[in-house]
Amino acid sequence: NYDHVPVKTQYSSKPIYKNLNYNSVETLEPVLNFEVFEDDLWLISYPKCGTTWSQEMVWCLMNNMDFETSKKVDIAEKSPYLEWTLDVVEKCKGLPRPRFITSHEEMQLLPKELWTKRPKIIFVVRDPRDVFVSFHHHYKYFYGKSFTQDRETFIEGRMKYGNFYELVLNFYSLKNQENNVLFLSYEQMKKNLKSVVLKVSDFLGKHYNEVQIDKLVEHLDFKNMKNNPSCSHKKELELVRKVKNIKEEDIVEGTTFIRKGVVGSHKEELSEEFLKKIDDWERSYLEKE
Ligand code: A3P
């Protein structure tokens, strides 16, 4: 389904697979050289880790809990994906400050100035088994019925944003060194969203009362997010369907971006055999740590 090419820049030690279809390669250098400001806020994640959920939380915290505006503005406007297209890179340059920018790029491919200007960064992670399942449904949503996911592709890191563990472990290496990076997990958010909201609010230096925090927790609740049109990635969907020429009849009825929203959906959807492969793959990374 994809035309992946291994891409290597002077900053990456190994090739990173990029989807040439409609973004990424042409944005590599402009992203690396993107000017960063100290007062930016960056959200970085491997796709399907709860990025949209975190974007919505952070945007509301940064924008005086303006839920009504939030529902009207597409998530891609609230916090653009820097590497999405050259136009987005240009747009991000001129966002009103403090800018709120999202990226799924690996550390070596992020703007070099992130490491010198040291703005606040929020990094979100999730169990890779659930990430894989979510990715599978994500592609069905965007690419339609004919899409089939090659399971080995995930383990080999030949996904659009490369290997899950390369991205995550590189970031985790900052955990005890950098105080400008906040680590969140999808699982924490599921377990106790309010405590995560409070932690993020504190990290951003925002002060809200209990009633406002409770309203945000309610706004971020799964059913409410699912009914929030600004979080359905409509813009991305339109672009993908146009570029990939997806026909009406190929669209899978009932698929949504905000899909199941649970921890452990891999248990129902992945075979024992594939789970074992993921365990081995995971061990090969974690044992190096
Ligand atoms: P599932 O496909 O497992 O349901 P991302 O935004 O990084 O692409 O992540 C998407 C995943 O986050 C999807 O997972 C989506 O359903 C889940 N998600 C989004 N909002 C959520 C919420 N409010 N509560 C729980 N899960 C949510």
C-alpha cells in the first residue's frame, strides 16, 4: 500500500523509512532547520499513542478552557503536525506565540534547535501492541477496505514513522536529564485522567480551579471526544482520500478516528503467535537498555 523509501540524513545514524506519497521527505530538511522559540510547546509521540487526546487537553489548558472554540477548530489547526507538508512547516513558523506544535518525528529528525532552545516538550507513549492494533484501524479509516496491514512491517519499523522503540527509547534517554520534557502515557490517562490533567497544567504553569479541571476531564471523556467533530481528523481524511483517490465504495462504514479507546485491545485482536513475536521484538530493545 505504501511506497516507502529509506531516508538518511547527516543527522540520522540509520535509514528511517518514509512514506513518499504525500508528505515527509520534502519536509525533512525544513523541519530540521525549523526555528524554535523558548516559549513554544511541543507534543511528540509515535502515532496512535493518544496524540489527539493529549492535543485536545493541552490546547484547552493553553486557551483558558475555551471548549466552544475548541469544538469548532480542527485539531490540525489547534496544533499542526509540523512535518505534514511544506505548507504546514511554513504555517507553523508564523503561528501566534506561544506556538503549540505536534510531531511524530524521531529525535534525530526533529528541529535541531529543540535541543538548544529547550522549549517545553510533552512526550506521549502507549503499549506498542495497542498502538499496532490502533494503527491497523487508523489505516482502514483513512485508506478504506482494500487496505491490509503487513504485521511484520510494524516490527521491522517500516511504518511511516519508523520503529516504535527507536523513537520511544531515544526519547526515554532524556527522562532523567531534561526537566523541560514531560512524559505521559495513554495508560496513565486511562487510569486517572484528572491526575494527568493536573500534572500537565502544572507543567504548563497554568492555574485552574477544581470546577474548571473537572469540566476539562469531562470534555476529554471518550464519548465526548468521539462526538467532538474537531477531533475526527477530517482535514487529514480529506487530503488522504484525495491524494490516494479513495472511492466512496471503498470507505469502511462506521469507522471513526476516535475508535475504541481502551487499554489492551490487542488481546482480542492479535494472535498468540504475533503477540509472541512482539514480545521478542520488545525484549530485543529493552534488554539493551
Ligand atoms: P484506539 O484506536 O485504540 O481506539 P492518536 O491520536 O495518537 O492517533 O491516537 C488515537 C488513539 O487514541 C485511538 O485509539 C483513539 O480511540 C484513542 N483516543 C482518542 N481520544 C481518546 C479518549 N478521550 N479516551 C480514550 N482513548 C482515546
